[in-house]
Amino acid sequence: MAPAGPGSAEPLSVGAPEPLAPTGAEPLSPAVTDPDELEREAGLARLFELHYSSMLRLAVLLGADDPENVVAEAYYQIYRKWRRLRDIEAAEAYLRSTVCNLTRMRIRHLQVVRRHVENPPDELVASAESTALLHDDQRVLIDALQQLPTRQREALVLRHWLGLKESEIAAAMGISSGSVKTHTARGIAALTQAMEARR
């Protein structure tokens, strides 16, 4: 039934005050009042508030050239799959894993693109937000980290920047705990060698 117009003599219901919405306004969409949808919106807002900065830093440290877009896409993916992720801890782990996967895919894509560009730029221009996030980190260490193979870089960032346990790193990277140990050890060795060479 359509909302009552400006000249309607019939009230919306017995004893109801005048409509709060402007004349001609559309009624609220069912999605807005659906309890499951409201729960999803609230959960995602909380997840964003708690983890956006750390996910952005993760994407930057893993080498994403567009970390804001990577993290935005990760949140969009978790939004679509929210009903399967009722547990907030499971949602955080899924978000972290998605950021890792999207960054890895993005780096591979850029490597293919660069092979087909005659004069690729020497450096990618970092966004202001990315630069601010890394402002306090030592530039030499970040540069050395970016030179590591993807898996070694991921293992080190997840372990030493996010402080994750081996099992959490394995879940985020989609590999075994033994492989996490291998990548971490090799990454530390390569990073140490690179840092010493720059001294």
C-alpha cells in the first residue's frame, strides 16, 4: 500500500502521529531492517574499526602497489561471505588471508605487465596514506624486505610485524607449518645478508 499523500484524510494507523518521513519518501528497504543484515553491517563495521590499519600495513609491507584497493577488496569479499563467518576471530583470519592472496595476485599481475612495458618506471609512486604508515619504519629494512621472494616476505611480515603464531601464518598463507618455518628461516638469512651488505 502506498504511503499517504499530503491531502490524505486517512491516518497511517489508528492513533499514529503524522509520518516522520518526508512526503513521497520511499519506505525503508527490507535489507536495512533485516536482523541478519544489521548483524552483518555491525560486524563488518567493528572489523573495519579494529583491523583496517593493520591490514593496510600488511598489504604495504607485502609489496602491494595499491594497498588501499587491496584491503577494500578484502573487506568486500568478507562482506559477501559473512554468513559463513559468524565467529569474529574466523573473520579476522579470513581477512588476513585474503589480503595476502590479493597482494600476491597483484604482484604477479604487475610482473606480467612490466614485462610488456618498454620503459617501466624505476619506482612506483606510493600513496600518501601508505607513506605515512611506513614513515616510522626504517627505509633500508623495508627496501631489503621488498627484495625477498614473495613467500619469504609474507612469512616474515606475518611473524614479526603482526606477531602471528606459526599456525596462524600457515592458515593465512595456505601452507603447512613446516613450510612457514622454512620460509621464515630463509627470509631471515636473506634479510640479514642484505642488511649487512648495505652497512
